Amino acid sequence: MKKFLAWFMVWGLLLACALDAQAMEQASAAPKHNVQHMQIMTKSSEGIIIADTWQDIQQKHTRIDIVEYVLADEAVKAVNQHRSVVLYQKEKMFEVSRSQGKEEEFNRDILDPYNIRNNKNRLFEATVRWYNGARWERTGTTMFNGRQVNALKRLYKTGDGLTAVNVGYVDPNTGLPIKEEYYFGESSTPTITKMYVFEEIDDPEGVLFTSAASSLLEKDAADWLCVAFDAVMPLDDALNSKMKYIACDVGDLPGLDAAAKNQVFRYFEKYKTRTLEASLEELREKGMFNPDTKVLDGPLLRVYKVRISDQKAVLYTSKYASSEGAIGVAVTLEWLGGKWQATNSALVWVS
């Protein structure tokens, strides 16, 4: 009985917050904002997952925060947490994510149900498009929270090959979902229930995204770059041929201040060549390449994705000399013996 009451109180509080937020949103006639926010609260027998997604519809930045709660010893506890941020800087994408409590990511149905993380689909538009798709059958209207909403239904196969029923309730004015229910087998009680909240907010400077990314990187970013880039340098050493410099494209890396950059540059002094901060465009503008072959006068190093978990980080890096001479390497770092060490380097692409 205590277990039931604990879950009932948590779910009731979350539902009340969702309804209040939705009512406030609909009551206001605010102008268009640059950030779209969606919150999904998923309840099942295993616990409650709250997933927040923000998207800057102008800059295309995306941030996703997920917290999973379970009932342990008659108390509700947060057991798994995940944050991922995707930033676009002059069409270059940088992604950083951190998971605590579990190594693997949440499945896509929780993490990115409408496929907006690594492309340019607008959050609200992608969501509306999903519920307008051919998979859904329109079954009429029903009353929800004192107003009429559209009811939808779709059938699908589970991983075990069983037929499941997904019922959705959609706001007729916005086309956005309000609630979903999942039924398995012959049960008349939903096994999974989802509640949705949508809002638009202002964040002209992108602080919601850059500060979240910086908080994940600022403590260890310099050490990670030193170790990861050092692991990449010996690979495909033809890209280092006759190098006049080592260029590091770290200008737009969140959480990396001037002192951290200097730490990286000092570390690479051991290669007995000039180390500088520059992007590919800046190197070309300065003429720092062979005009006949179009090959850079030194390797250009960049990190484009970072995945962080407990005592481990994987940095996806690139070493570039020309359009036909570049590699991508996933470098795994682990905290061993009181310092970060590269424990694996895997080639992920070659051009």
C-alpha cells in the first residue's frame, strides 16, 4: 500500500505540473520565441522517466536532459541521468553527452522520439508530422481535462512479435500530443502512460545550450584533448609529413578557456613544431597550405563529439590534411592511476 501511495503522489504531482504548464501556455498570447521546449513524463511499472528537450529553431542547437526515477525502500530515487547537447557553429556540429548511473544510452523512444537531435527538423513540426502520419488511425474525439481533444490509435509489433496498441490524445489546435497510452496483450489498463508539455521561450544568446555543454566539459576538457590528440598523432603518419605546424580547431569548444587552451598548446611543444589555434577556413585564408596540392602544411586536429560516463570518456576526433587525406578516430580515455589515459583508439572513417 505504501508503494502504491508513493507512486500515486509522485505521478499526481507531475501530472498537476504538466496541466498547469499547459494551461499557462494556452492562456498566453506570447510572440514567437527562438527556443521550443518539450517535456515527456513516462510512467511504467519500472519507474518514471522525465525527458526534457530544448531546440533553438534558429541556430539548430539541441539539448536533452533525462532523469529516471524508481521506487527503492519506499522512497523515490533518481537512479539514471543523461544530458546531451548538440551545438552548430557555422554549420559545424559539436556534440557532448554525459550519462550517470548507466553506461548505455536510453533508447531512441526516450532519447529522441521525433528524430531532431542530429538534423534540422524543428521540434514542434517534427512532432506534429509524426501524429499526422499514416501509422495513426483517427478514432474521433474525447474529453480531456475539460476540453475536447482528438483521439488516435496505432497498432505495432513489439520486439517479441506481440501486437500492442498505442492510443494518443492530440490538441486539435496545435496538433501536439497531450497524452499517450500503451496497451499490451489483453490488458485494459495501460502498461505505459506518457504526459506531454510544450512551451516556447526566449534565449537569444543560446545560454541554455552553451552553459549546459560547458558544465560537462570545463573540468577535464584540456586533459582530454592532450591525451586524445596525442593518441591520434601517430596514426596515419603520412598526414604529418613535412609538417610546419600542428593546428587545433578548438575555438568554439565550450568549456575551454584561455588557460585550458594554453595547456594544450604547451603539451604539444614536445613535437618541436609550432602549435596554433585555427579552423580549416582560417588556415586556408592565411595560405597555410601547399598551393599546388592543396594539402595543409600541418595536421589539423579537431574533436567533434564527446561521450562521458563514470570514469570514462570517448572523444571522436579528426586529423585532416586535405579532402583526400583525413581520418576520424574514437579515442577511449579512462581515469587510471590518478590521471586520464588513452586505453583504445579506433578508426571510424577515412577519406
